[in-house]
Amino acid sequence: MNLMTESTLHEAEFYELIDYDEQIVCCHLCPHECKLESGERGICKARKNIFGKLYNLNYGFTEMRIDLIEKQHVYHFFPNSRAQTFVTFNCNLDCDFCTDPLKSFIDPEKNPAKKLSPDQAIMFGMASGSKVICFGESEPLISYEWVRDTAKLAKERGLKVLLRTNGYFKEAPLREILRFVDAVKIDIKATNNEGYIRLCGGGNFEHVKNSIKIIHEMEKLIELSIVIHDTFNNAEESVRKLSDWIKTELSPGVPLHLSRLKPAHRTKHLLPTSLELLEKTYNIAKEMGLQFVYLDDVPDHDSGNTYCPQCGELLIKRTSIGTEARRISLQGHCNKCQSPLKIIMS
């Protein structure tokens, strides 16, 4: 059990003292903007007001593992490369289909994980031989200050940085951390505000869309994903609307991952998404003009491969055994028709 004292905690950023006498602070990290009296924690449970100062209780707490980057359902960022993943804790959403609620709702003051400084984390990353470090699993931006500090150091040491987030954050902290990030995976939870409230206990799709547009505007590689299931919403209509928004507001070349539900948390009673529904929504997204659509968690399905949108050449083949880059150059061009693609290979 970790014994925390004020002297060992890390003061948070993006907050203000809004009542000096009552020592009330307002957190500006995410759109919840929690107003906290002394001793209270935010919705995320990881940011705490202690006598008028907001502290990040999660600074440095992480679990580490090395995976192929495809384990993060990221297909256009160094395919088939090793990624040093730093698993963080806590979240600002409470999704019915959360796959690891124990990490998402942990008490930071009882967290058994190791605590690493940014320098120690990067030392492990470099020693692993990984060219990419990834922050993900629960919501990494709840550990904002540590993730930002570690990402900044990673860039200084020549590593590439991948961030996997729900995107439900304020513009100022997002813009700051993106200075040290190369690629972002956004896990979209629903395609309207009502869906966020019903499935995640809160949140707002308009804020998430704004985050996505900022990431795209700052020219970071971005991939999007959404869990498909017929009990969540009208899946076909949702994918149609989402695909149209991606094509119109971003680019038809932004990858969209349609994910199969893994029954967990409050969805244990549901069956995994049917292949029929996944294939139907896949075809809708392609018909809407998206160039790269993938079905996640459907091993050895043709939809896991990457094809050139210009000539149809098979560029990258993905199977349950591994990933094989076939007809794509180190510059990310199709070797057959030479079309430039938004795929980072080196």
C-alpha cells in the first residue's frame, strides 16, 4: 500500500483556486470541471484538493509491458514494431463496456503499482529496444503531468510517442501535450451526447469531436475506433453519421476501427458483437468514402489488412500470427502506384 503525504505528491496543473476562504478549487483538465472542497477528489478519483491545492495522486504510478503496436489497435503507425506500453490508472468516464474497471476505478492512495520518474520510464523504454512508447489502457491523461513529462523526455531521447485516449479533455492541456506526441488513438464511446450519458455516465461527443479536430489540425497521425453492438444504439446509422463526419471534417484517409464488444463490467450479460453486424457497418463506412476501415478483434479477417485506396494493392497483411508489410515503402508510399499514404513506417 502506498502511503501518500503532501510532501511526496505532485501538484496538478490546469486548476484554479476559486474560493480562498473555503479553499475550493476548480479542475480544468477535462470538461467535467470538478469543483472540489479540501479533501475531495474529482470524478476521476485521482486528483485531490488538499488545503486549496490540487494534487495528481497518480504521478508516476504505472505498469509496463512490451507488445506489438497492433495490440493497441493502431495500424498506420510503425506497423509490426515493438511498443513499450505504460499502463496508467483511473478515468473520467464510467463506460458500461470498460474492459478493465479495476484499473479505471482504483484508489490511487492504495495503488500497488510501481512508481517511476519520467527518466526511469524512458530508461526502461530505451532498454526494451522499442522505437515507440505508448500511454494507454485506462485514461492516460488522468495522469496528465507524468505522461506529459515522460513524453517530453521521450522526444528528447529520439523515441516516438503514441497516446491512446478517450479525448474528453479541455483544449489547453490537449494542445500542450500534443507538442510531445506523434500519434493519437481516440476511442469514441458514442456518436451523440445522449449515448455518452447512457453508456458512460457522462461526457459529451461535441467535446470529443473538438479534441479530434485539434489533433488533426496539429497534423498528428490519428486513428479512431468505436465499439459496435446492436444494444448500444442504431449501429448502422451511427457508423453512417460518424463516417460522414470523418470524411467531411477530417479526411477520408483517417482510419476507423469498428471494434467487437468484449462483454465486461456492466455488459457481461451481452454476447460479443456478431460478425454479420460488424461486416454490415464495415461496408457502410466504405460506401461512405472512408479509405481505411478495420474490424478489430476479428482474427484473420480480410478487413484487418491495409489496401492502397488508389490501386487496391495489398500493402500490409495482418493475421493472428503477425503483421507483414508487403508493398509499402519506408516513406509510406504504395510500391505499385506510388500513391503517398498517411502511414508512418520509419
